[in-house]
Amino acid sequence: MNRIKILILCSMLITLFAVADEIALVESARKQVGVTVFYDHSYTKLTYPKGDIPLEKGVCTDVIIRALRESKNMDLQKLVHEDMKKSFSSYPKNWKLSSTDKNIDHRRVPNLKVYFQRNELTLPVTQNPRDYKPGDFVTSLISGKLPHIMIVSDKRSQNGVPLVIHNIGRGAREEDALFEYPVTGHYRLKAD
């Protein structure tokens, strides 16, 4: 086999592994549908690291946190907490805190947006459904003031728009809601 064929084959294998990785993330989020059935934004003292509230409840960020833990062994609680300790001034002051709080910081959409930006995971926000790939994270603003985050599914609506998996108040669901609210951020994990 000549070098060009080997390079093409390697490129194809890398693409296949990346797609499988994205699908594993989506599948981990999808497993929460029908299990996380309540929306509960109450403050809870968590263990650290890898703390979580009971699986039957949560908020939009919990869908992301749980999917990343299961599919990639990424602990956003620890990652966000450590990054906030390094650069607290880079994070929003919406809650008038003077230091980090490992119980809640990772469960706040504005903090996740900063974490993703600081780790160079940001992509352009567009209205083109083809720009959103399975496993991408998308933030939006509900009623002009409530930050929200969703994970892009590998399934699409009849119109070709990717579905999202999120908890917007009725438990974890997979539905056609990508462009239901103004998109404020688009993020994609780097291939391992």
C-alpha cells in the first residue's frame, strides 16, 4: 500500500472514531430520557469530585454533566471548579460570590459557557442546521433572560433540523427545539 492510501485510510479511521465518540455522548444523554423526570434547580450540597443529585431530577446542565461523565469520564464539577479557582475573575459575577462553590458552579450555564470558551471549544452560532453535529452543546436564552443548554442529537426532525436532548422543565427529553429560542453559544469537544 502506498503512503497516500495509508494516509487516506488513517484519516477515515480517525473520522469513524470521532463519530463513534460523539454518538456515545449522545447515547449517554439519551439514557436520561424517561429517567430524569423532574426539573429541580434547588441548591444541593454535593460530594466532590463526581457529585450529583438523584438521577430522577435535575436541570439542563445536569444532562450535559451526566452524559460527559458516563461517555468520556469527564467530571465537569472538578474541571469547572479547578478552572474557576485559577481564574475566578474570568467567570460571571451573576451570583455575587467572592469564591468558587463546587456544589453549584458547574450547574450554571453562564459558567459552562466561560469554561468552554476558555478551553477553545467555541464554534460560530448560525441558523444553518448542518452546522450542528451530534454531541455539540448549544446554549440559548429563554424569554430573553433564562440561560439554557442542550446537547445536539444524532436524530433529525422531518425538516432536517437536529433534535436536542435537554431538560427545559419537564425532565430530560429529546425533541425538535434547536432553534426554538435564540441560540447564544455553540460548542464542540475536541477529538481525543
